[in-house]
Amino acid sequence: MPKLNEETWPLVLTGVTLAGMVLAAVAHWALPDGPWTQALLGAALLAVYAAGGLPAGARALAALWQERELDIDLLMVIAALAAAAVGAPFEGGVLLTLFSLSTTLEHRAMGRARRAIEALMELRPDRALRRTAEGTEEVPVEDLSPGEVVILRPGARVPVDGVIVEGEGALDESTITGESVPEHKAPGALVFEATVNMHGVLAVEVARPLSESTVARMIALVTEAQAARAPSERFSEWFGQRYTVAVLVGAVLAFAVFLGIGLGWSAALYKAATLLVAASPCAIVISVPAAILSALSVAARGGVLFKGGAALETLARVDSFAFDKTGTLTTGRQEVVDLHCEGDEAAFLARLAGLEAHSEHPIADAIRRAAEARQIAPVTVREARAVPGEGMVGLDDEGMIWAGNARLAARMGAHGEGDALPELVARLHATPQTLVLLGRGAKVLGAVAVEDRQRDTARPGLAALRARGVPTIAMLTGDRRAVAERVAADLGIAAGDVHADLRPEDKVRIVADLAARGRVAFVGDGVNDAAALARADVGIAMGTAGSEVALQAADVALLSEDLGRLAAAHALSRRTARIIRQNLVFAMGAMAVLVITGLFFHLPLPVAVVGHEGGTVLVVLNGLRLLADPIRS
């Protein structure tokens, strides 16, 4: 027999309440009047009041005692007791039954929204094949440590975040990124917990323990987001608490007025109880969180993590999007396409690769790969440090050496393109490629040109944002203007919205300028653009699966590198805002109709109950519609 817990108890009590109400209805309408019928009716209503009223009363008293708050449960219990006091216990029973039923339905529905992301927990494997000196052994996943190697067979789920060290094949990453197309992986590629190895045998080195995996962080972030309050949620909660007090005081005043105009005690109390039910703000209070929680859950399933309802609401009102270029609008997979230097190319590339070995920038990775492809060993460089927005500086066997853009060259005294810079390098500056200069002091030793290609999803993603009425789409990059304008032209970004040759502080300034004209979202990689992400009204980091820094840096994290997900998230935020408006208009309209009818006309208590509870359930169901409309690129 299943144990009763916090989830099953409400179901049992609601079941008892419903059974009691059905039995009371049969005794009230179907059975002949008599002592046994009245006894059956009384017992059935007693069960209804106990199972439906006592839990609500306990919750109301707990809220009053612990939080000094009058809540909606108290209003319902008072109304039911008032109905019983004036000789209408059946109507009070109807109220408690429908209130118990609607409360249980709300909790189940909201629980469904909260549990949507937690379904990932069920996809996490319990066991893993760990490589040993003798072969393999099956161990619990929590026993795996960073540095150990696990073997993935075809069809197996990845037990932890790691890096492929042997083998290659396709992995289904839909549980993490929302991408339906399997991703081909080769040695050196990251793999994430709960994804599926489609075919091939892979050896994966464990990168982090189970407690720090991408799935664990996703669940933690979504749980925090669902606990955080959006501005409209905070307002509805603030309004509901104060309005509940106003309703209770208003019902007492209305009772006094009804007595004053000549209604009898019973009629005045019945009418005041009806007014209490009609004016209760249940639907108003629940209308916002029903939509917000549903949107947060469906977004997480689609690989988009909002850090809370505030980010979701703000994204719906964004007037402009500012995009970083490298790694955001482009793949970030740079390739060296040209090289010019004085003297031996191998020695030049060895020094450049040695300095760039200390950088995590995509351009540095391209230079290292170019050296590896030529089987050139990097020169040892000491005391290397980054110059933000400009390049790298370090010491080799001959002294200080630097590599970076023209700003860093100017800082080092290499000013004149006709004198200090070789003529060939000067010509490269006019090409739409990214240029990396290598120099020692004021002397430029040479340059490499690297090129990046735009993401396949960039053009359709930006087009989708424009189609949804986003008026301004800007590009912010530290790259040269010739490179930026080439990429912008391919993506349909106006030349006036292209900002090139920027330092990190320049990006912050431009985001601030855009914010002065309306709400702005900045989209970047979540690491290099941390300051701009923080300055924007909504900071959005993309391609962040596996990146702790990126997941923490932004208000919204896109786990995949599909810019179509950004447009879909923007559309979801706008749908959520529309549903919240629909819910609030409906809830306030229905309440106004019921209150006016209760004040100036005869409104039977059961009708007020049906209107009140029915409206509450409807706004919850309207919010849950978002769960059936998942994020798609």
C-alpha cells in the first residue's frame, strides 16, 4: 500500500470531500425526507466540513500565526461556517467541496510545471563502466572522480560530464540543449550527463563530479528560478494579501449595512457570506505564477534557462538586441588563412603559438591548431598575461613579446603602417579578416590572418526577431570594422548598428546608450562579455552547456548554439505576457460581475462558489497551455 505523503494527502482529503458531497446531494434531493435521511445528510456534510474545511482552516491559522497574514483559505472557511450558521450547511458544503477540488487541481497543475525539468533526474544513469588496469568494472556513478575514464557503449547514457579521449560518434543531446539532431563528437569534444551515445564505443575522461554536472546545475538553477518572484508575481502576492484583508473587512461592513436596510440576521449573513466568496482574489493571485512556472519549465526543456520570472518578463519588453560577434553570430571556430612574417615561418609560428598557448580565445585556438597541423612545437613563453580587448604579452628566451590587434601594436609603439608595419601587413588591414600581429617592442615580426564563418542559425534567428517587431539589432565586436561589416552585411544588420574596434568597457558604454532608449538585451558568450551582460536589462549567454561561468554570468542561458532558440525564447516570453494579461483581465472581470451581482441583486451562494472556483481553475489551465507549446528553433 502506498504511503501517504504531502502529495497524496490532499488527494485523499479531496476524495473524501467529494464522496461526502455526493452522498449529501443524494440525501438532499433523491431520498425521501425522514430521520434516517436527515442523519445521513448530517453525517455526509460533517465529513465534507471535516475533510474540506479543517485542512483549509489549519493552513489559514498557520499563515495567521507564523506570517501574520490573512489568506484566502480563511475567507473560504468563514464563508462556509457563515452559511452553516444561517441554516444553509448544504451550500457551505458545496463551497468547501469546490474549494478543496480547485485547490488540489491547482497544486497538481503547478506541480506539473515544477516537475517538468526534474524529469531529467530520471534520465541520469545509476551505474557506469569505469576503465581499470585489468579492463572495466561497473561502479555507481557517484563514485566516479575527475580524471577517471569511463567506457560508453552504443545506446548508453553518458553518466557524467566529460571529454572524449578515444573513439567518435553521434550523441543525442536533446535532454540538455533541446537539439533534436544528434551531434557528431570526436576526441577532445565535451559530452554531458544524461545525453545518449547513439553508436560507436567511446572512452570519456570524467571532467567533474556528479554533483557539479550540467544536469545538476540546470536543476539547481531552474529550482532557484521558480522560487524567485517576478515583478508581476510579487505584485499579485502583495495585492492578494492586502485585498484579502479588505474583503474580510468589507464583508463585515456589508453585513452591517444589510442589517441596517432591514434584512434579517440570517439573510444579511447569507448575503455577506456570498459577497465574501464572490470577492475572494484566488484567480488574481494564481493567474501570474501559473503562467510563469509553465513558461520556465517549457523553456528549460527546450534548452533555455531563465534565472527567474523577472528575466522572462523583461525579455518580453525588450526594444533592442545587441550581439557580440565572435562565438555568438559566428561559430567562433577561427581558421588561419594567411601568414606573413620576416624570416622563417616555422620560427614565427612557434613563437606566436607559444604565447597564444596561454589564451582561451577562439583566435588563440586557431593559431595553436595551425601550429599543430604543421607539426611545429610552440616556444616556451613565461609570465604571459592578457591585455583585455587587445591581445597577449609575455616573455620568451629573447625578452618581451606581444601578439594582438592594432591597438596593442600602437601601445607597443608600432604606430606607422608605412614604417613600423611591413607594407604587406598594412595591406592585410584592408581585408575583411581578423589580423593578429606578433611583435617585439616597436618591431612587428609578422602577422596571421584568421577567418570565422557565421553560424547557420544566425540569419534565420535574427530574421525571426525582426519578424516579431524587434526594432533594433546591433553588433558589438572588438574586431576590425572591415571584418564586422562583412559579417553584418551577410546577416542583414544595418551599417549604422555595427560597432567595431571595441574594448570591453566600450561594449558596456554602448549597451548603456541603448538602454537609455529602451530595454536592451545583450547576447554574448557569458565569459568575455560579463560586464556587458551585467549592464544589459537582460544578459543572454549562448552555447553554455558545460560552462559554469557562463551559466552564472547571465539572466538567460541558451544551452545550445542555435540562435533560433533565442527567437523562440523571445516569442515564449511574449506569449507568457499575453496569457498573464488574459488571466488578470478575466479574473478581475469575473470578480467584478460576481461582487456587483452579490451587492445589488440576489446571488445564490452556490453560484458564487461555482463562479469563483471555476474562474480560478480556468486561469490555471490557461497558464498551463504554455506547457503544450514547447520551444523550437
